[in-house]
Amino acid sequence: MSPCECLNENFMCHPATGCVCRHGYKGELCDEEAVGGLRRIEHAGSSSGSVAAGVVVALILVAIIIAIYLYYRRRVANLKTEIAQ
């Protein structure tokens, strides 16, 4: 097995098929950028999903912090009444 001698840096050496275009390139000489509308749509969709997930996680964290605060505030109030008796 000998290493590939590809034409330019837009190729990569595949062990089974030899020189193939790197991700993002196409054409006989791998000199055309493979940028399509579908790829942009998928990127936008995943970005919206990430934002929504981030908002949900943030809301859950805020709810947990509020619950912990209220729990300790009530606990301190109960301890004060027990000590006062």
C-alpha cells in the first residue's frame, strides 16, 4: 500500500478509494466549494434548537435556585421560633 499523491490540498487520502475531496469541496479537481442551501437550513434549525434548549436549562436552574432559597428561608424561620420558645 503506497500513500496517495493527490493533486492539491483539497483532496484527502482515503484508505479504500484513494484521493477523495475533503469535506466542503467537490468537482473533478476538488476546486469547487460545496456550499448548498440545505446545509444552511440545517445549521439554522440546529441553532434555534440550541437556543431553545439553553433557555429551558436556564429556567430550570432559576427555579431550582428559588426553591433552595425558599427552603432555607423557611428553615431559618422555623429554627428562630424553636429557639424563642
